[in-house]
Amino acid sequence: MSQLEKTNENQLQAFDLMGNLPNLLEAKVIPADLTSEYWTPSEPGEFKLCFFQEIKNSTYTNEQTGETIELPCIVLLEQTTLGDLKTIRNGSKRLVASLEDALHQGKIKAGTPLKIEYLGKIKNTTNTYQSDRWSVKPLLVG
């Protein structure tokens, strides 16, 4: 068996740590940051050009109460102006629900390019709170 373990084309290289390891000083850096940040737009008109990755739960701790909650979030890959990829997340209920519907209807899948724009807050009809409004549009590349 090879020292290089590759389960499919979408996964990164991995090596048997008990075997002979390659020299990392000769390795290329892949332009994709594996850390993620939470995107909280503040002004209407803010947008992301991104690739949809998935919807998954993220754990958050409320800084005021100390309570830990599981929040369903969309996970996106944003391409920076330098061409690097970075992972961003957002847990807005309306945005998550919209992308979840599109995913279940087969309109999007992992890798679908999107423009997601924050449209601002709108007053809820059922309570005194406000909710974020979004526009999600597929992108045609090429």
C-alpha cells in the first residue's frame, strides 16, 4: 500500500505517520484556508460570491449567558480577490431555510456558485422582533 492515502478526489492528501514522510519544505501550499469565520453582515447590500458547501450544525456559546447551543449554519467557500478560498458560515434562520429548500428541491448542491446578498432587517408579522432578509442567486460561470 502506498504511503499516500487518497480516498477520493475531493479530499486532501494524507500520509501514514508511521511510514516514510515527505519533506514538507518542498510542498505546495493549497490556496484554501481550512479555518472558518462567521459572516455577520451589517449593512444592506453586503454580499458574498461563493460556492455552497453544506448545511451543518455549529456549536456556539452565548457570551452573555454562557449557554451553549447548536445552530444550523450554511457553510460556504468564498473566493478572495487573490484567488484563495476561505470558509464562511451563517446561521440566519431565513437564509438557512432558503438554501435548505433549494438543496432538497435539487436546485443547488455542494459546489453550486452563488451570490448571497444581505438586504437588511424586516419586522416580523408574528412578533415584535426583526429578521434578516436575503437574496440568493445562482451564478453562471464561463
